Amino acid sequence: MKHVVVLGKGILAVKVAQWLFESSEYQLDCVVPNFPESTNMPSLRTWAEEHGVPFVATGKTEDIPGIQDASVVGDLAISVTYDKIIKPWFIAKYSKVVNIHNGPLPHYRGVNPINWSLKNAEKQHGVTMHEITPGIDDGPVISEVLFPVNPEVDEVIDVYERSLHFGWKLFKETMPRLWEIVPMKQDESQARYYSKQDFPKLGDRSYFTRKESREKLNLL
């Protein structure tokens, strides 16, 4: 049985944790919820409490029980919208560290990939499962799903909800083959990266809806 931890937040993180919790192939050792957790989405910490799964209240990987022991290694860590940079020492602790990223890679690395996709008037978006490396969203791609979007009609919330649906589907389809798939290196010539410093450039795509963005940014 392979040992696994889940890092992150929201309904997809809860679904991933539940799948692993019920799996006969994995032992869910603990979860690391973002701290503080968002109040407008399902709580990974609450799920852990209800299911008797250990959780790290600080939201820090270095506080995972026993992780500082040099002899402790794990099989798999899965990040689902985890809000901290995963350090090389943690990556080295696991056979595989995977991220479920709400954007197609390498085109939308970094934060707010859905917002930027709509800002850039893309006609399709996607979700990617990739290996985590010391860089940001630049690890080899394990699997990816693309789906159509309409930037004239779709709000960020619409594509976000679609990403949750396709991300869950992608996870379920990938996990049975995870250890057999040979990850594909990303094409650096196609890479785009957006950081928190780029946020002011999003304008009316800054938040879940254009109306909310205009109100918060006084763009009315």
C-alpha cells in the first residue's frame, strides 16, 4: 500500500482526499489544508476531522508529523490549489509529488490561470496534472484535459466550476495509471507565467464575475 498526503483547499481537494481514503491501494497519512482556509468553499480540515484523518493545522508541510525524520519517506503527495511553494526538501521526501493545476500547461503557469485565459480571450481552457519540481508549474505533464470556453459569455466562476468538473474527471482517469505514465517535458517555448504582481492587469477579470471586479476596482 502506498502512503500519500493531500495538500490544498476546496471541493476538489476534498474529493481527492475522499477517493484516496476509500482506496485499497493508498494509505492517506494526513492532509495539509491551506491556512487560513477560504470560508466560501468546502473545508479540507473539516473533512479530515469528520473522517478521523490527521491534519496539519498550520498548513505547513514542515509540520507534517515525522516529516523532519531523515528516514521518513513517502510515496505520493498531491497538491490541489495549495497556497505555498513546495520546497525541494519536501519533493525529495516522496517518490512522486503531483499538482492539479487549473490551467493548460505550459501556457498558463502561475496564479489565476482561469482569469488570464479569459482576459486573453482564449477559446479553450484546461486542467493539468503534472509533477512538481523546484520551479513553478514547470514540471513534466502527466495528463491534461482541454475544454471549450467562450470569453464573450463565460465569467471566471463559470470556467472555474467547469475546471472543477474536468479536474475531478482527469484525476479519476489518471490515478489508475499514475505509476505507469511517462510524464512529458513541457515545451518551454510555449511557456507563459503570471505572478501575483500581475494581478492589477486583469481589470474586469480580477474576480469571479466582471460585475464584481468592476465594483471592487471602482471600474463602473
